[in-house]
Amino acid sequence: MLSRRRKRQAEREASLAQTQAIIEKRALQVFGYPLRTTLETVVKTELWWCQHYQWLTDIGYLLRPRYAPGWVPSWQGNNKDWEECEDSQVPPLKHVMDATRMVDGLAVTLKLMRKSRHPYEIEIGRLFSTEPLASDPANHCVSIHDVLDVPDNDDQAILVMPLLRPFNDPRFDTCGEVLDFFRQLFVGLRFIHQQHVAHRDCMDLNIMMDATQFIDPFHPQKRDMRRDFKGRARYVTRTQRPPRYFFIDFGISRRYEADNVAPLEEPIWGGDKTVPEFQNSHEPRDPFQTDVYYLGNMIRNEFLLTKNGFEFMEPLVKDMVQDDPAKRPTMDEVVGRFDHILQNISSWKLRSRVIDKEDGNFTGLYRDVTHWTRRINYIVRRVSAIPTP
């Protein structure tokens, strides 16, 4: 009996080891470095930041201890699991790093970019970060706090931006919260187009959120933890403290002359590879019409196909993602139609819970109970069903 038990245990351990090996091999293929960080050194994708640690410190931007000269992992010489240590956290992108602005302790994001590859990114970023556009409430473009020219490479620069997080983390609680999200994006993209700028890559990964109002200061690489890594980051709902949403990454954006209302550009692939007019065609296209598709397709994929209760958005989204770009509405028309939609949605619907189609019965029941508790509280306190930052 004991022998058979040991045999089964050995088989399970062997199976787990084989699975772990497969996962680590796949992680190496995808990310370029092993799943488990090297204990004594940083990984290859971080070396640039280590080499420029002192320069960044000298000009007022402090990287995490992991990148300091002579760094020794905090888990060495003790029994702590490396995954539980702050200095084990590795950014997923080698050209994006988190830092602290030393003058005021502000958490920021540093983006390393090549001027020759993205010649308009700095110009367009500064346009939206300079008055009078910077303080316009319709402006939902990420602000550029600073542009740092890299001293040992004339083609490189660093954009200093706020520390943001994905728009859907944490999850939306009510239909009204989602509609506030839609409204900010529609108004924001219309604003971009009014400045004669086409974003050209406004898909899900390039839409983020300033969550400082409703989430504790969080760690930039492990967002469910506090910034000091001493516990989980707590948060309330968007209804209680509404966030602002922002378009980021203007690397392939273009600005046009005011009288060029229908510019034509060669197709350029962003993150969304489904643009109908780019399939099997190299003809110049109107990038403003493509922007409308990107935003409509994001809403279709992230909400209409994955969540219940947003059927009222289907006619507008269907028009935004039409195969014929000329038949898509302009962002002026999108905003007008969306305002009309809002006028016909009841407060009861706005306060309803956002339900993922994959939610199980138990999960749905638990969330229903907690949601109703909050919902009654909001009604009693007359908290707006559509939050407004």
C-alpha cells in the first residue's frame, strides 16, 4: 500500500515538473526571459535601465532598488519566496519602466522611444499637454510631464507620463460606470479629431485609466499590491470615486492641416489587425474613419461579446465597425447618437450590475448580493447612476 502511494506521489510530482517546464519554455519564447527571474542578476530586457540608473537619478527620477548599482536580491540568504519580494517584479515591456519623481514623490511611467521611428510622437504628445488644450475637460490624452533626451544616443528620448492602469482593472460594477467610460472615450476621440489628429491605434491596450481616486497607491508591476508591497491595494467602486480614462501611445499618430478634412494615408498596422479596409489592400485610406472602427471594435469585443445587458449599444457599434469606411459615422455623429441613447436608459438599468457571460451561478449570486447592498446605499445617498469625474 505504501509503495503504491509513493509511486502515485512520484507520478504527480513528475507531471507537475513536466507542466512547469512547458510553462517556463513558453514564457521564454513569449517574453524573451525565463518565468523565474535570475537570482543574482536582472534579466536582459532590463539592462538598459540599469545602465542609465545614475543618469536618471541625477535628473530627478528614481528607479526601483532592483536597478541600482550593486543590487542584491532581498530574498538571498533567507527563506523568503522571491515572488513575495518587491524587487522581484519585472516589467513586461522592455521600453516601459516605472519610476518615482524625486521632487514630489509622484509615481510615473517612463517610455523609451526612438525619434526616427516615431517622429511625431513627441510633437503630438506636447500638443495635448500644453495649454489651452491641456486643461480642456474633453481632453482624454495622456499628459507628457517631461521629455528627456538620452545623453549617449541622439535618437533616443524618454517620455515621462503619469502611472496609469488598464481601463478594466478592477472590473466595472454597474452599467452606468461602463457608459461613463464610453462617454469619455467618445468625447476624447472627437476632441483628438477636432485637433486634426488621427490616433491610428486606439485599441484596447492603448486605453488606460487614472485610478488614483479610487485605489490605494499600487505597485506598478503587481497592481493588486500596494506600492510599498506591504499588503493588497484596496479600492472602492467607480461610482463612489469616478476615474478618468485616457488614450495613450501616439507613436503612429498624425496631425494634418486644418483644411485637410479627409486625408489619405497608406495602411499601417496597429494592435488591432482586423481593420476591414487594410485586408488585402494597400490603397491609401482615411485614418479618421479607421479610428472610428478601432473604438467600435474595442467596445464590441470587450463588452458586447463578453458581457450581458449592453444590447442597446449594438446599432451604434454596428455602424462604427462597418466594412465600408465611408459608411461609418464621424465622431461628432457618434457623440450625438450616444447622448440620445443615454436619454432613454432608466436609472434602474444604469445601476444594474455588469455581468460577464462566463460568470458561474455561485459567482453571480455572490456578486448580486454585494451589488444590491451597494446599490441601495447609492440610491439612499442620491449618488449619481452615471459617475462624473
